[in-house]
Amino acid sequence: NLAASVSASRNQLLYNSTGARGMDGWVGGPNWSTQDFGYGFGRGFSCAVSGSYLYNDNAHFAEIAPESWVTWSADPKIFGGTCDIWLEFYDSSFNRVGGNYAGRQVANRDFGDTVSGEALAPANAFNARLVTWPNFSAGGSAGVRRMKVERGRLPATAWSDEGTTEALAASLSVTAAVAADAQTRLANVIFEVIGASGGDPFQLLFRTQGTNSYGRLVASALEFCSVIGGEVITAMKLIGGDVFITGKLFMGLAKQITLDPTIPALIFTPTSGTAKMIYGAGFGAGSDCIMWLGPKATAVADITRTNGSWAFGTDSKVYYGTAELGSGGGTAGAGQNRIAVVGSLSSSTFSTLGSMTLNNRPGSGLWGLTSVSLGGQSTGTGATVELQLIEAGASTPLATATVFVPAGDAASALDFSFSPTGPWAQTRPAGNLTLNVRGRRSAGSGTASISGDIVATYNPSV
């Protein structure tokens, strides 16, 4: 076992912090004075007039280093009001730098509960001042004891008088042993290193027991690094129970799965075939792909939404081949296309109420309806309307529906269904395809006004 004891640099930086020398080194009199508070609290500073400041004078600044952490602590009491405590910083010529730092406010409390704060000193700060400022109503009182300014971050160390230095214990233990059990005929080996210096310890442990072995690394934070061209590169960190991977993570000897946080993306590259699949958050040449399926040879930096077999874009649209799937048809989703329907029907002649165009459509597939949501109203006594879902240029409709549109001044939800609802096999050549909704008045009088949506589903894989 190895042990070490060193001197800590976190000593008390305030002069006369208990008032044992009266108000020497402090500005605040005659409204502030020193006294023994009794009841085991010892000496400190007492305020007689509300709104009076107490702080260490210029000759007794706490000397600190620029851009270093400074911690203060104090035990204030206040009755009938509040008490504020904060740090101020000054340059080498005793000019104030910045405003109030690490301020804390307490209200209506007795001694016995230390408060503290920390601040990063400005670049040109060499001195620190601790300020106490109570405000209380008539009949109230205020005081402060055990003030301390020290170098370093929170938590504040225990209060100590001026010029004292606290000891910091550090230990390192190394255990290495080999043992054998004559009865069980089993051998055990242990190698363990434990280091501690008052905070979280570290541990390096390796052990064998019989036919099994065990290893363990423990620390507040762990880094796994490699050296590339003389430079240390961190590949992975373990901090606070979380794992941070800064380099690429490969699964499989052929790198079949790659997790690349620099893109960021998850890349699947099967050992067979010529395609790969990528999932990510805005990757590719335009940083506009979420999913992409395409040739293995295409580099991630060269990927676009239209140079693979298909892709999902950051614009929530689907791309098939070299163009958007379902463009011009309203909202295009995962194989769904909305046909906005609107129009007025007053004759027996068909008129188009809405359409949807698929660009770059493959030469096969299935169509079907997923939902129909229409509303309408008519003049006169009501009208019966015939609706058709039909390909542009075709004469035979894919589906038909008969709808009665009631009379009235307000639109009503229309109750009807297309027949058949699909799916319908398509044999059109590859290319653009337009799907129309058209209608006519087949019975009744007056004009029927219709509006709403029809959602058609297309499966290009058939």
C-alpha cells in the first residue's frame, strides 16, 4: 500500500474573518461592529443599521488569479428582512471589474446554516472582495460569521481562520495475489489498483476464479483513445452512466453495420447484393435525406434524394428513382396521396373536381382508397351526384359512387362509398400518371357544391 499527504492550496484568503481584531481590515463601521454571539456561535460581525455594507478593505483584498474559480462561504443571520452576499472582482490597480458575482439572498434565519457560491474571475481580475448587505425593518437585526474566500470550485471547504491550510489525503493501493486451494484444485489470481484523493475513487481490477475470469474499470469518467500520426484521438467516453462515441462504430468483421456520428447516420451494408440502406438525420450532398436505399458504391457525401432506388426526404416526401413520388397530388406521404376535391355540379356532363399526378411512376403497382372525407350542400330540394375515380385519358373509371347532396345553406357531411374500394391493378407504362376525380349531377335540381379530400394509396412494388 502507498499513501501520500500534501498541502492544499484552498486556504482562507480573508483577513480577520471572525472580528477578533475588531473591524481591522473591514469597511462597515460605525453601522457594523464585532461581538461574541454566544450560544456556541463565537465571534462575528453585527449590523445595527439596515442597508449598511460590510466588505474587506483594499489593503486586505483576497488575492486570486485571473480566469480562476473562486468560492465564498458565510453563515449569515437575518430577522425582519433579507441579507445579500456576493463577490466583487478588482484589477491590479484596485479598479472594479464587472458587477456582482455568485450572489445569494437569505431571509429570516438564525446562524447555523452556511451558504456559499462560486464565480469564474474575469480575465483581468487579481483581487476579490466579499460583500454583505442586509435589509431589515424596524426591530430587526442582522449578522454574519465564519466568512471565507478560497480558490477553487464548490463545494466550499470547512471554515478555517486566516492563514490556515487544510491537508489533503491521497492514497494508492496495489494488490497482486495468487492463491491455490488444495481441496478444490482451483487457482485464483487477483490484480487490483485503487486510487482516491477525497472524491470519487478509480479502480482497475482483474481476477480469475476457477475457469472464469473478470475485469473491471471504474472512474468518474473514462476515455478510450488511440494515437494517429502522433495525435491522441478519443474514440469513446463514459461519463455519468452515458456512453459517448466520437468515432465510427462497426459491427461485423465486414463492417456490415456502421454507426457514424460525424454524419450522423446508421449504415447497413449487407455482404451480399449491391445495395446499402442508410438511416440518418439530414445526410447526403444536400443534407436532406432521412432514409436512402441505393448502390453500395455511392459515397454518403454524394447521396441525393433521387440517385438511389428510393429515399425519404427531410421535407416529409418520398422519392422513387430519379424524382419525387406523388408530386402534384397535395400531401405526399409513405405511399399516400391526397386528392383535394372541390367544385359545383349543375348538369349531367362530367367535370373534374380534383387530380393527383405521380411523376416517374414504375410500370406496375396497385391502387386503393384509404379514406374519403367530403362535405356538400345544394340549392333547390337536393341533388344526386355521380362521382368517378379515373385515370387521365382513360374511359373506364376505377371506382364510382352515388352521393345525395342535401339542400341547405350549410355544408353537410356526405354519407357514401366508392365501389369497388380497390385495390385496382394497373398496367400503364412507366412514367407520369394522373388520377382524376370527376362528377356530374345525375338527378334532382339546382346546383350541388362539394369539397373535401380523397386519400388514395399506391404500392409501387407490385
